Amino acid sequence: MGTVGEPVRNNFFTENWWKAQELVSGLLATFRDNVFPVLLQAAVHVREKKVPKAEEVLSRYAEKHPDNSTGVLLALAQIAANANHFQIAADSLSKISDIQHMPATVATLVALKERLNDSNGAASVLDSAIKWWKNAMTEDNKLDMFMREAATFKLNHGRDKEACQLYEELVKSYGSTEALAGLVATSARTDLAKAEQYEKQLKPLPGLQGIDVKSLEKTSGARHVEQAMKVDAPEEVKKQKAKKRKRKPKYPKGYDPANPGPPPDPERWLPKRERSTYRPKRKDKRAQVRGAQGSVSREKHDASAANAGATSSKPTTSAKAPEPPKGSNKSRKKKSRS
């Protein structure tokens, strides 16, 4: 069946619903009494967002094959619960008789019954589980757990007498302190004499001997107190607190706490440009070009001339004769006057 269902799985994830339906119908015709094609058909319906059809397919198979319907009923319960069809999910789980006593099944059924506002049905599920575990001869007996959960459930739903009976059975059978406290709390609502009787078995809490309960009952409620109530602590606790020593702070190497020196700069974590003491460097204006617009500096002119001479292909062999020095402006003026 694994190789037969492979094409259905491929079309299932590629969302080719029509092709998946054709393959599933072929599998149903070939394997009529097998569960696998029925589960595939229900899965295709769920992927198509046709949950009622999936529920109908699974419930029809469960009615025709009650002996081989555990997996189908579980799938039906899962699909119905996800679709908020709590009644269908609860009914399908109730039909599986082999798992009615298991903690997961009981918890799921109780939660579904609570969603349906059926507290009586949830209580009956817990009672049937308790009855099964009372008659069970197993090493891992979960009777005490079910009795605690049932007592808590019934106490929360206003069934004080039933909860009181369960807590009393727990105290007599297991001697649990939690059950004893629950018994005192529940019997205080129904039978005050029984509550006072079992209250004496509770161990006193340390540090609450100086509290007057009657005066607390007369007060209207809690009030704001500036100073907390002092509770006498035992001497051992006081000695342990006194033994605690304060550790000396560890200083860095070479640091003298008596002469700490100047305080560190509070702006030491900031970048230099963001500090208040930062002064930008002045630009050197001497290298700027002076003269008319478009003039070139002498250094650049010399450099360009040198480059031009180096790139020339034929160097000159004969050097030119040096030109005679020109006279100054003053000598020219004297000649013009003469």
C-alpha cells in the first residue's frame, strides 16, 4: 500500500485535487475493506476544506467496520475537534472502549464536555475512569491521580459533597496532606464538625503562632501597613545571617582607593568629533593658487614640462646657446630718455 499511495501523496501536496480524487477512488475500488484509502479520501476532503464530507466518510466506515475502526474514530475526533465540532469529536472518542480509562482520553473528553457546557457528562467520564482503576490490577495504578482531578473538578463546579467524599477516600487510603487540606476546605462548606475534626490533623505552619485568627475575622479586609509584621525567626537562621561577610571590592592593579586621582572623562566613550573638547585642524592656505582666474601654479607648470620632455621620442643632442640676460625696466627707461 505504501507504493500504491505514493502518487496520491505527490498530488496531495501539489494541490492537484481532481487527480488525487481519481487515484483515491481507484484505491477504494481495489481495496474495499482497507482503512488506508478511507483515510486518504478524508485527508483530501480536509485539504479541500470540505470537513463535513470527511466526517461523513469516516463515520460511514466506522459504522460498517466496528471491529477495525479505532484509527478511523481517532482521525474523526481530530478532524472534528479542529473544526470546532465538539459533539462529533466527543462521540467518536466515546466509541473507543479500549482507551476510555487512559489519562489522555479522559482529559480530552472532559475538555470537550466542558466546551459543550456539559458538566454532568464530564463528571460521569471521571467517575467511570475511577471505577475502572479501582478494579484494575496493575502496578502503575493511577487511581489517586484520577481521584484528585475528579475532586478538583467537582469542587470547581459546585459539587461539594462529592468532592468531600473523594478527598476523604484519598486521606484514608493514601494519607496525602494535599487531600487533607482539600477535605478541610470542602467539608467547611457542607459539614463544619467534620472540618474541625480533620483540621486538627493538619500540621501548624511555622511563624504563624502569634496571629489572632478571631481578630482577623472581625476586620473588614486587608489594610495597608507601613511596617511589616515581625515574625520570630529561629536562632539558626539568625546565626547564618550573622555569619555572612561583606566581600571587599576588587580594584584594578596599581589603583589606590585613598588617592583615586582625577575622575575619568565622562565623554571618553564618545567619538573624538562628538566631544566638547574637540577642535578641528586648520587647513594650510599657503598652498592655494594666487593669481588670475585660470592661472596654473609654478610647481604644476614645471611638473607638466618635465613630463613632456621625458615623453619626447628623439632627445636633442645640441644644447641651445644661453640667451643674453634682459635688462631691467630702469635701464630701458634711461635708454628711451636718451
